Amino acid sequence: MLKQGLQLKLQQRLSPQQIQLMKMLQIPTMELEQRIKEEMESNPALEEGEEEKEESERDEDNNEEENDNQEVDFDFSEYLSDDDIPDYKLSVNNNSADQEDRDIPIGAGKTFHDLLYAQIGLRDLDEEQLQLAEYIIGNLDDNGYLRRELQAVANDLSFSMNIMTSVPELEEILKEIQELDPAGVGARDLRECLFIQLKRQEKNTPTVELAKVIIQKYFEEFTKKHYDKISKKLGITDEELKPSIELILHLNPKPGNSMQESNRTVQHVTPDFMLVVENDELRLQLNSRNAPELKISREYKGMLDHYAKLKTKDTKAKEALQFVKQKIESAKWFIDAIQQRNQTLMICMEAILTMQREFFLSGDETKLKPMILKDIADRVTMDISTISRMANSKYIQTPYGTYLLKYFFAESLSTDEGEEVSSREVKQILKDAIGAEEKKKPLTDEKLGKLLNSKGYNIARRTVAKYREQLGIPVARLRKEM
């Protein structure tokens, strides 16, 4: 049976202003500068500069009282034209209020596909062969490999472009593509890619010939670094095998990325905080040199006062008053939001400095203490999500280098004496141990775990594996060298 009833419920809801403030807290300095520019372009009541002193404002008020009866030359036609259509009627917004904009700007430039198209046009091919070659080039992935079967390519050509061809004909075209630069493009797997590069070596020395044999006949043993098996099967010593192995290891396994690497845009980091250390004192400063001081437009304040004092207000005047009010309130909120953002950033960063004081005084990574988001949240009595937003994509410039704030957050481990140490300290010891290991017999995760245990760190093998992966270090088998 259906029933109707009234129920009172308390709910917490974020206002649009609170959501915008959280987004503003999350963005780094570079994006904040752009955000301020956008706001100033969209809101004429927001201007660059410092707020006037109170005395000047009082003088301004006195002058306005004397000129109450004088005509004020404010032309609102440019803002309130009858022909204007409100922006909300010309835009579509299907996003929720708290949805974050994660668009990534894409840099324009020539891809390696463009490079191949330019080269293939210089080859001695007829019109149909050139069309087939361009189609195959279009099917190469970003690494430069052809991951599709030639039969599937032939089927596509016949169905979509009405071009009848065969697999042997496509094989010949593919060989032409494999002659292009960078060496190795057009390969169907890693073995073929490496072999193409070996064939393109300028000098056909015994080292190159032996490398070709390894790729053709012992590729599986090579990928597993079973060099002793290769030496045994070829009947040669490790010293005779070593030059060929080193030659293969210096080949490019992803030739398609070679041009992208050379054209990569260098991103300059703009620190959000600057730290100066003098006489065991830490001086923290928020980097706001490119963010201008903001104020409410004096002209808009005058407009508001004028229309508020009118004794009789027609429709036009009411619309003008509403327009000016909305712009001034929006500008005030934006200025307050910037100030609150800066204040929150400074409070949180000062808490991080207090917890990691020993590191900031010395720059020694082993001095970093275990610290998680909750530690800072408890110190500044803020929510963990606020601390997470504050630490996101923010950098601090110190005398020892520029660090991402997330660098200072690390989980803790306990020693035999019960002392809490940072995982960063353990990772550094792990990195040093791997750097000093014998490359012919690299240390396994189990041996690394025993090494750390002998130093007093209570750590399991799976934790060693996790830290090794976080450091970007491969397993022992793949670290093996001759």
C-alpha cells in the first residue's frame, strides 16, 4: 500500500561558489594566472590594481553628493542592447557543477607518419603502389609497427577503397616502407624491427653478423637474458658474445617514437612556493609575481551608487542596476576566493614545513619523516580532500631543487627498535643496493628483503617488489648484464 508523508532531513550541499573555490585551490600558479585573465575578460567590474584607500573613497562620496543632480554619462547600451541574446541561450552545458575540466592541450607539429608520407613520395612507385604504401603507413601504430595481418589490410582495401591487391604485392610495398627512416619502421614485431636496424648498419662487421644470428635463431633466449645458453649453443665465450649483445641493446625498439622524442615540448615548472633557508630559519613565500592585484572597478561602483539613488526607476534602469550589482558581486567573490586560496595554501605548506623541518634545513632525503595527508589535515583542522587538492600539481622551490609537494608524503615502516621511518628512506637504501650489485648476478627481491631486514627494517618480499616497481627498476632477470 502506498503512503504519503512529510519528512525533514538535513543534507550538506556545496554551493557553486564552494565548488569553484575547491577547483581554484587545486590549480597551480600557471593555470591561476590564466584563470584570472579569463575572469577579467568576462567581468568588466574586475580590474587590475590595488584597492583605493578609505580617505579617497570618502572624498569620492562627497563629490558624488554635490553632483547628484548632474547628468551622469554612463552608456549602458553596449551592455543592455535590445538585440543582445543572453549567453545562456547560446551555449550548451551538459556537465555537472562539480565536474572537472581535464582537457589536455595538444601541440601541433609533424608526426612520424607525415615524415613517412614525404619519404614514400620520393620512391620509384607508380600511382597504385603509392596509394597502397600510404594506406599501410596509415595503419602503423605510434611505435612504428604494423600490428595488422596483411590479409586484413588487403580485405580492407578491396571493401572500402575498391582496390584489388594480394598479400605478396603488399609484402613488396612493405619492404619499401621498411627502407624509410627512422630505421625499423614497418616491422610487424620486435624481432623484425631489430633485424631491420641491423641490416641498415653501415659496416657489416663480425659483431653485426653475430647480432643478426642472435636475433634470427636465439631471440627467445636473448629476451630472457639467458646469455650463457646462447654462448654454449654458438660455441663462443662470453667475451666474444658481449659486443653483439651490447649492439642489440643499443637499437631502438620503438622507432616511431624517435621523432616524437626530438619534438617533445619542454615544460617549464613554475613553483607555487619559494623557500629561503637562513641561519636555521625557514622563510616561506607564495609565488604570486605573475598574478596581478585585483580590485573592483571604480567606474562600476559609481554606476551602482548612481542607479541606487534614482528616485524613479524605469525598466531600463532596473535592468542596469541588476546588471551592475551582479558584476560587482561576482568580482568581489572572485577576489575573496583568490585570497582564501592563498591563505589555505600558506597554512598547509607551513604545516608541511613544520613536519619536515629537518629535511628543509639539510636537503637530506633520509631526514624525511613518514607523513600522510591525514597528518596535515589534523594539524590545520581541514578535510583530507582539501589537503589533497592543495598538494595536487604544486611545486616548491628550495635551495636543494624544486620538488612536487606530493614528494613529501610517504607511508611509514617500523624498524626492529619500533622506530617509524619513511618509505622514502627505505627506497633510497633499496636503490643504492641495486646500484652496487654485481650485474652478472643481480639481487632478487628475496635477497633485497633479507638485506633490508639485516639493516633493521621490517619489510616483506612483496613490499620490496612494490617499492622496486615504484622506482622503475626491473626484476633481477632483466637487470642481468654480461
